[in-house]
Amino acid sequence: MKNEKGFSLLEVIIALLIMAIGLLGVGAIMASAIQTNAQASHLTEAYQIAQAEMEGLKLVPWDSLSYGSHSRELRGIAFTSSWTVLSTVGRIKDVDLVVRWTEDREHSIDLRTKFSR
């Protein structure tokens, strides 16, 4: 029997154990990558909303530009954008725009710009 070639049951079990540990590690990395990808997607959506709001604010008459907010839902996530005029100096208004959303915790982006008459 010493001349027989093949794997013993113990060798097969050890190989399966090593393979299982490796697959669990790959699974954990994939789950983390999926979550990170979803967060990046929501951040991109928030920036697109902020850009659309800024473009919309350009259409508001300068004298009536003060503060406001909008809410919208995209792919199950509620985004709230709000803007306020921080200061007015002569013919220039400093405008702050914040977009907020909640996934596992609250996130926000903050954009500032100047509008002139």
C-alpha cells in the first residue's frame, strides 16, 4: 500500500478548509466593495443634485434670492437640498448650498458660490 498514489482524507479536508477560508475572505471583500460602490453612487447623485440646484438658482431673480429647500428621492434615498444667502455686499450675494442624505449615517456636501446682479 505504500506505493499507492493519491490523497488521504486528512489532506483533502485540510485543502477544503484552506479553500473555505480563502472564499470567506473574498466574500468579505466583495461585500465591502458593494457597500463602498453604493456610497460613491449616492455621493455622485448628491453632487448632481447640487449642480442642478445651483443652475436653478441662476434663474431666480437676484432680489428674491434668499433661502429655500427641496427634497427628492432617488433609488430609495431621500436627498434634501437647502440654500441660504450668507451675505450680500453690493451687487454680490454669497450663497451656501447643502445637500443631505442618510444611509447608515447622515451625509452632506456643502457648496458655496457667489451670484452677482
